[in-house]
Amino acid sequence: MSSPRVLAAILVPLLALTLGIGPAPAEVTSEARTPAEIYERKQHIADCLCYVARDLKARWEADTTQDPAELVLVIDPTSSLKDEIDVLAASLERAWNEGPAGLRIGVYGVLTDVWSPPSRIPKDAAGALAGLAFLPADGPRSILSGVRAASARVRGGGNGPKAMLLVSQEFDGAEDDVEATREAVVASGASFYCVAGESGFERAWLQEFEARDYPALGFTERYNPEPRKLAPGEMYYGAEVAFGLVPYRWEFDLAQADFVWVRPPRYPVPSGFGYWSLATLSYTSGGRYFVYDFALPANHESRQEPKETEDAPRKGWARRNRPTTYDYARLGLFAPDLRPREKVLKSLNKDWRAQTIVRVWEHLANEAVPVVQRIGALERRGTTLITRPERPVRSENAPLTWFEDMDDVKKAAGFVKERMAAVETALKWWESANAKERKAQPGEDPLAERIEADFQLLGVQLRKVRFHHGEALAALDSIKPLDVTYRRARIVPKPLAGGVELPLKKIDLGDEDRDARFAEVFLAQSRMARKYPDTPWSLILQKGWVLTFEKDVQIIEPEPDPRRQRPEDREGKGKGKDGESKPPANPPTPVKPPDGPRPGSSGGGPVTGK
């Protein structure tokens, strides 16, 4: 039979969510929690563990007659997490000392189903952690499914204060059922804490929103943030927010919304926040999300560059661990809305700017003339927004890379004009919505502030893409018949200016209209950068380029006439003396993957970590 205190710990957070008044009250946690305060950065993973122990101490000391407090470490035991697991094991004594009297600590391993019940003996938990470090479990897995399994174990424990601390380095936002996990966490009576990385800006890492099957594990991945029916074995791509609104991926990458450090791959802009699917669990239960810098040594005491050794070269360390450029005091004003998705969607339906963003997205994702590369997870039905699986949009009529006659040039020009017209229409809709007065006052509603930031960024992107299409069209117009007579031509991008500061040398494109469009783009970028300094919204613009295009003409080399070749050249070309094929003189150099974790994932790139 549950005690009245445990029932209160379960019902109070639910009542708070229903009324929309934020996280659980001070009775459940030692500190107030707002959406912005859910996120906290720690430089040492032991500090995260001890923070949770101190929270449990404050809750237990409010009534020392209750059962001893319990802390369950939920470990994602990948091989990459070995150092952190070792440090957690070494920090157990400190956590016991800083936690409440009689603190019990247990361990659960995701995917492995390793379970060490909460115990007052440090060696029990340390032994379970050592086993997970010694036998890692790599590969795709459902972290939220592991949280539900751990919640069931916690629920069967005592009636004292409880907490779960999830530690996962490889978590990328994938989710299978956030609401079922929320229910499991609330039913367990535990506060949910997690140590995980930094999210990509409003979308998960490396996901192109296509279904991906893992037959060996029985998983199918796709993106639908609010599935109508959850099928067994399905996982859903997550994001930094409940619903991603802005179509960041554009055809030709003309909006430059992703950072590019190496090719391949591409990485989205880091957000400064953690993944929504974990953060919303912390918000609901009164826990906290520790945005952790896994790129640094797990037991480091400072951010000084390590000494170079034969086993640990210094190369790449500075690139991966430069401090973030975000102003976290300001970034907190735009924290994601961590309420259940049902409540977030209800709020979005009341926001005219959110409606306009989705309308523009759908218009630009028209399969006949796709300007963006995917259809979003929200669609408009009259004046209502509803959910659907997100999917990619592929253009089947892209222009040729090289033009060998004027017909090719005309087709390419038609292609660009169609997309330019689509962007013009979208920009008119945006300008009409922008002219309407905002209902919420600045700073009154965090969700409205985030929508406003997305909306303003969309306006800048639309202008930027329109300018780039205009420059491509001007370059195509410069191709003359002589350029494709015994020759071939193409258009290639040429940087005009980078960032949001005007170049020292005046830009003269030779046409008043083109010059005016260029000035319009830079004014819009500058306004955005001033309004949202040191945030991901301005960082997208600061790291981008404004481009023009110019033609490139090459003479077409005639194919060699086989009749003019010597017989031995025709028969033995590319052969050795014995007739076997010879290796190429200059074999292609393999693409080297980036060092360390993915850029932008909590210290993995030049703009993250703190």
C-alpha cells in the first residue's frame, strides 16, 4: 500500500501539468524548476551524481521518518562510455557521504537488462558498473524503453524519496513513446535526471527522416513526434523541441542552415539545450538535464589542454573543445517548451506565426517544385495543426550539372524561375503575418518567444534563398550560344560575404536590382543578429555565406578514335606485362571521419561546451 507522501509525489506533478503551472513544487525537489532551469552544465560527471544525492537528501530530511532514499543509475553501456562508468564507480563513496542517511544506490543497464537492486553497500553498485564497463553493449537501442524498464524496477522499491539518473553518450534524440515513458516515471514516484549531450538545433543528429530498419534488433525508425498508434518495434526520431517548425534543409543548401566542418558528413547547428524527449521527463518529475561535455576526459578538473603523449595525441583537441559562443543567460529566454506534446500542440494552434510557418513549409515542400527537402511533422487542416510522419521530398527534375546546348540552359533557367516564384509567394505570406501585431508581449510566454525567433529566422532564410536563386538565374543568363558550341558550361558558386558584417570592399554586382536584393539580405541578417545575439538563431547567420554564381566554360575534348590507336594500345591498355590489371597510379584518398564525438554534441564542436 502506497503512503500518502508517495501518492502526493505522483499526483502533484500531474496536477501541475494539467494546470500548466510548471514543474513539481519544492516538496519534491530542493530547488524550483522552470523550463530554462531544467538544463545545467557540469564539467565533472561525479558532480552530476552528487547533485542528485543532495536533492534526495533535501527531500528525505523534510521527513526523516520515511523510508531511506533510493537512487538508481540507468546506464547506456556503450564502449564509448567506459571512462564515465569508471568515474561513476569511483564517485559512489562521495555520493553516499553527500546524500541522505541510509541512501541506497542501484544500477540498471539499458539493453543488457543488468539489474543491481538499491543497496547501502557501495561495492554492490560498483561491481555492477564494472560489469557494464567490461562488457559494453553497442548498436541501436531504445533508451526510453530502458527508462521504462528501470521505472518498473524502481516502482517496486521502498516508499522513500526516489531518483533515476540516466547516463548516455550516444543518445541522439531517438524516441519510441515519450508519453508512455512519462507515465512510467510518474508511476515510479522517482524524479528523473539525465546526463546526456547537446541536441542539434530542432532536429536529431544525422537523420534524413527516412524509415530505417534494424532487422537484427527488430527496430524500425521513422519521425512522427506524436504517433496515432504505436506499433511494436518502432522508434521515432526525436528533436530538441516537441515540434520542429522551421524547414532548415533547403534545395542546393541555399539557406546554409547546417554547419559544415568536413564533407561528408554535415552537422546541424548545436542548440545549447538537450534532447526534448529526455528533458520533458525531467521537467515532469522535478529532475534535471545535465548537458555534459563527453569530449573532455571524464575525470578532468580543468579545461586546460592535455599534454601530448604517444597514446593521446593533442591533435584536434582545441577544435573539439573550444568554449561555446552562446550566452546562456539570454538563451534561457528561448528554452524549449517541455510540457506534454498535446499541450504544446494546443498552444501552437493559437499562434498565428506558427500557423504561417507550417503553411510556408508545406508550400515549399510541394513535390512538383520542392524548395525545402522535407515535409514537416505538422500540417494545416483549416485553422488547426495536426501531426503526421515527417518525410523527405526529392526533386526529380533538377537541372544538369553541365550544359551542352542552349536548350539545357533554358531548362535550368525554368527550373530556377519556378523555385524563385515559390519563394516569392512564401515571402509575401511571411510579410503579411509579420505585419500583424503579436498577441503575447515579449518575455511573457517562452513558447511564443521561441516561435517568434523561428519566424524571424524563416524570413531571413526566405530572402537569402531568393537572392541566391536570382544570382543563379543571372549566371545562367550570361551563358551565350558560343559557350556551348564545342564547349560545355556550368554555373559555380562564388562567395560574396561571410557572416553578418559587410565586407570592407563594396559589393557591386553590376545591376541595381541585384545590388538591392543583396542589401536587403544583409539588413535582414544584421537585424536578426542584433535581436538574438549569442544564440543559435544568430549563429546560423554568422557562420553562413552570401553567394553569387558565375559561369564556367570548358572545351569538350574529342573522344579518341580507336581506329587511330595501335593494336597493342587498344588491347593492352591498362594492363601489366602479364596482362593483369594495374592499380591506378593515384588511388583516391579515403575520407577521414571527424575526430571525437559529433560536432555540436555537448562540446564536440567549435561552438559547444562550457
